[in-house]
Amino acid sequence: MEKTKNSSLSKFNSLFAVIVIVSAIIIAHLVFYLVLGHPSHFTDAKKHEPKVGDYLGIMYKGGFLVPFLMSFFIIVFAVSIERLITLFFLAKGKNSLADFSYLIKSKLSNNDIEGAINASVEQKGSVGNVAYEVLKRYKVVATDTSLSKEKRLDTIQKEIDEATMLELPVLEKNLSIIATLASVSTLVALLGTVIGMIKAFAALATTGTPDPTALATGISEALVNTALGIGTSALAIISYNFFSSKVDNLTHYIEEIGFAIRQTFLANVK
């Protein structure tokens, strides 16, 4: 049952990622051409010369890479919201992890395995799921005298490892997208900056008086791409580190409860 639930949740997360990426690209291009490229932002709609102080028009002058950088920002933002909901509400469970850990250790110290199982069912979440699966296995092997104590302890440890491995992919899902965009955003922004500077230098290289319009276009393209890329990369790095620390925190509680279960087995099972 638990494996099926984790598999379904993993498929949902994969589908979510695909939907977000496709939707972000479409939305970013629509915003770029219909909003940023609206004639009201320009003094000359044909040449797309932005009005003074009109930042939407200036963003449009950033060129064809701007909608891709905008889509990166949307993807990072959407995945961050999804991870926030998953890690702080679904994976955390009903009660605080500190209280749940204390409750489980308290019941284990009294050898109240059934009470610990009931507490795990009530807690839910990733830590509760792991505790529930391990405690169920504990009940079985604790009364299985056909195996040595060491082999039964190994069975419990294997259950801890397996249950943890089933939960970790759910906790870490989509973080790779954020990590990838943290690097890709900077590289795409650098590409846009280089293209803009090439256009600016090309305008300066013209014979006679340099074309101020072409020069401004090149500089605008360079700066807009740089700003969008750096902003998106900063958000991605902060999000990735923040959610990675949350996953580490959840893993810590899983390991703490697993250790308490093993110690209870060693102390109470002959």
C-alpha cells in the first residue's frame, strides 16, 4: 500500500513538472509578445522604441531570450511553491516532528509498540510513514524465534533503509529542476549579454556617426538579459538550499526514530 502511494505521488510530481515547464514557456511568450510588446509601450510601434521610463517596453527590447528567461523564473517560482506545500504540510505530517519524535521514543521506552504504531498512523507524513512501516516489521520479527537476534536486527535495519529510500525521492522530487535552472539561467543570461554587446559594438563600428538607436538596443538587450538571469539564478539558489535543508531535517528525524527502534529491540528482545 505504501509503495503504491509513493509511486502514485512520484508520477503526480513528474506530471506536475511537465505541466509547469510547458505552461511557463507558453505564458512567458504570451506575456512577452502581448504585454511587453504592446504598442502602448513604444513611441514608434514599428521600430519598438520604448517610451522614456517604460520598463515593460525596455524589457521587450531585451530580445528573443527574454521570454525563455521569464519562463525559467516562472518554473522556479512554481516548483518552489509545490515543494513548500509538499515539505511543510504533506511530508511533515499532522504534528511537529519534534513532538512526534519525542512521543515515539517515549512509547518505545515503555515498550508500547502498538501505541507507537497508532501514533505513526495519526502523524502521517514521510516520517510517520517510515516509522509505521518499521514498527510493523518490528512486531513481526520480535516474536520470530526462528531467527537469531542479530538477523532480526538486520531485518529491522533493512526495513528502515527501504522505507527511507521510498520516501526520499518524494522529498527530493523536482529539486533537480531548481538546481539546473540556477546554472542555466546564468548561462542564458550571459548569452543574451554577449549578443547585446555584439550589437552595441556593431553600432559603434559603423562609419561616420554611430547609430544611437542600434547602440541603445544592444545595451538594453545586454542589461535586460543580465538582470533577468541573475534574478532567476538567485531565486533558484536560495530555494534549492532552503528546501535541501528541509529534506535534511526530515531525514534527521527519520534516522533518530530508526535509532530509537533499534535500541528498543536490543533492550527488550532476547
